[in-house]
Amino acid sequence: DFGPCCNSAAADAMKASLFGGDAETNAVLAVWEHANIAYLASALVGSEINIKWRDHHFDKVVAVYFDAVTGEFLRIDDNLYQGFKWLGPTEASTVDYSFGPGEHPGIKQQS
């Protein structure tokens, strides 16, 4: 699904995991489709967040920080990257059966 609906439910579940009394949970990793990440971040922090995410950035990371005691939103960092080197084109393929730009199953890419 796309939009605020499912992202709000996911944000509620994440915050419950973080602040529900389990002292061992101090981080949640969410692997999200980039078209929805701003909705998820907005639902987590309680206000609209604008995250710029280019379609060919497959290694972008968004970190949302909360106070561990109060659960209050502290800050968001949306300028983090894993450092992948993209070997493929920057435009999506127009072929219906394509696996996406630069993806070739069964072919090992050299480092």
C-alpha cells in the first residue's frame, strides 16, 4: 500500500517496540520502499517530514532519533548513505520483463 494509512500503523508498532517497556529494544531497523519513507518518518515524528530521495539512490539511510526516556522526537538525519557503487544506468528500463536498471540475475559483478 502507498500513503499514510499503512505507514501510520507501522510507526505505531515501531514506537510500541521502542517505548513499550522492553529495556533491551533500543533500535528498530525498517527497510522501506523509498516512495513511502517520508510517510513513515512523518508518522514516527508526528509532523510532516520531507525527504528527498532520488530513484537511483539504493543505499540511502534515514535515521530518526528519540529520547530514550520520554520517547520525544529529537532529530532526523536523512543524509546518510551505505556507500554502494552503482554500476548500472540511472534510468529505469522500459522493458516489461526487466529486473530493473543494472540488475542482471546470474551474472556476478566484479569489484
